[in-house]
Amino acid sequence: MTELLFRDDPYLTTAAARVVDAGDDWVVLDRSLFYAAGGGQPGDTGHLEYGDGTTVAVTDARYGDDRTGIRLSVATPVAVGTEVVQHLDWARRYRLMRMHTALHLLSVALPFPVTGGQIGESESRLDFDIPEPQLDKEAITAAVQALVAGNHPVSTEWITDAELDANPDLVKTMTVKPPRGSGKVRLVRIGDVDLQPCGGTHVAETGEIGTVAVTKIEKKGRQNRRVRLGLVD
């Protein structure tokens, strides 16, 4: 079981760890700074540092089949038992944190069922099931930016699977459901404007997102509309 350091502190950028499993091009650490790809958010990148100061690049992070360990893709083999220091590509992660939080606000500005999404460093998207869409890029941008400017605090909390079953409206996504099996589900709360299940990394306050803009609205089916949101700064 990999300890998920990113879940408890998404601002942590370095941490010691030990290799507990490995292959030719991957390693599993006992504790991980690196977010494993999921929920539309890419896996983190960075590097591992050995005691002698040499490093090996981490190019991706993904859960194993049983979701108990995070596999880090590495350029060269690393032996089991090796003690390393993890270094996160913080600039990339922070942009993903800003974008992920901005997508939560987009789902507030457009309160429709979400059919898909993808998070990128500079531009991200959500797909919405909208019966009779009349969408205006400028109006949506203004609505999201007003939520950003509110500088709402972002926090996490946990509920049981049974509590989630009793509150199905918390789940905005139609196709991707919160992971079950552990008996509890993680929620991300943004002030008093949004609360939904999410395992991703987010900024501490919405003001950190900065300036955003809806860059494109696409028709992807009779009712499916894709809204692209980008970071301006």
C-alpha cells in the first residue's frame, strides 16, 4: 500500500521514500508525492534522487491493477530497497491544480450533468449533457471568473459509501463514478458553492486559479456540448 502524500498535502514538493517493488521501467514507493492519473487529471512527473546526488526521471504515475500501489514510470531500473528523495515537477502540478479547481467552478457555472472531461496544464475541458444549449463563451467566462474572485476556501472531507448513496446528487459525472471498495469517499468542498466527490489535487483558495477564459464550445452529439477552459496567466 502506497501512502498518498499528495492527498494529504498537495503543496508538498519533496519527500523521502523507499522502493518497495520495481520492474525494468517502473517503481513503487512506500509513499508517493506523485499523483496517479485518474479522474481526467494526468499523472505527475519529476525525478528521484539517490544518496549520491544522481537522479532518475519520473515520466508518469499510475495506479496498479489493485489500486494499492502507484507505479512510477522511470527511465532506468531502480533496485527494491533503494532509499530515494522524490522531487515533484511543481510548476506542472500547480497548473494542473489550478485547472482542476477551475473545472469544479465551471460545473457550478453550468449546472448540467457532466459526461466527460480532461485536465491539461493550460487548457482543460468538460462535456455536458445539455438538452437545448444556448451557451455564450463570454457569459460563462464571467461566471467562472466571479467564482474565482470570490477566493472561496477549498477543503476535503470524507463520507461513507452509504452516505453517498443517500445523496446521489453529489455526483455530477454521468460516466465516471467515485471509486468504491474502501468504505469511504473523498469530497472536495469549495466554500458554499460546490461539493462533489473527487480524488484530485486542488489549490487552497479559488483566487489562486488566476484568470481563466472559455476558449471554445463544441457540439459533440445531439445534447453533448464540450466547453474548453484555459488559463490566461
